[in-house]
Amino acid sequence: MSESYKVISDNRQARFQYEILEVFEAGISLTGTEVKSIRAGKVNLRDGFAQIRNEEAFLLNVHVSPHTNVGQFFNHDPRRTRKLLMHRQEIRKLIGKTEQKGLTLVPLKLYLQRGWIKVTIGLARGKKLHDKRESIKKRQDKRDMERALKRGAE
């Protein structure tokens, strides 16, 4: 991701609910109306997850709103299962890691890069309640420090 890219949707909730161990980049197989809706920013990654079936990766439960200027017959299903375009060795690596206890694949970010719509998938382990509390405490401490520094500069 050294080149410039435009973030379309960011799954900030995933970083709170999961501990991200490794990040992968993948393309997505989309229809025309899905591309138009995604470019317009009408996509929600919050409930989405990725799954590997028959040595192919799929993105499930990601909501892409139907395009408004097209008749219902030509439109797409909002929660359709979409195929992820990844290298075979990356998929094999993911198969081995997702079979471990408690690891899942979560979409982190959807972005536009050189005209292509890409998604970053995170290999993640679910956080326990005390880990989430710790994250909240760290975030609050960081805010308090920034406020104190801002007041000190005035």
C-alpha cells in the first residue's frame, strides 16, 4: 500500500472487538451496481467476516446498499457473498491459521487503489471483556494526556 489510496469504509469496531495478528490485502469480485454503490460510500463492514471454503476466500455479511439510479431487477443483493481475490499461497496460509482455536478473518478497511476496490482482511483473535476494558482505559488516558498538553501550551 505504498501508493496513494482513498479509504471508502473503515471497520473501527473490529480493532476494538478483536486483537489483529496479521493483515492481508485482497481484491473483491463485484457486480457493476455494487461498484457504483461502494464508490458512493454506501457500504458497511461492521458485521462482515471472511471465510475460506474449497481453497477460495469469501467475504460474507458485508452490506452494500443497492444503487439508487437502477431498477430493482438489475440491482444486487445487499448482503451477497463476495469472492475475495487472493494468491493461492496466502489462502493456504490462512487455512492453517484459521483452523487454530479462536482465530477469525475480519474486514478492516475498504479502499480504492488505482481504480480497483480492495479490502484489508485481518487475522484476528476475539478480545475478552477485560481486554476491551483495558483498551478503553488506554484510549481515555491518551485523551487526558492530550488535553493536559493542550492546556499547558495555552
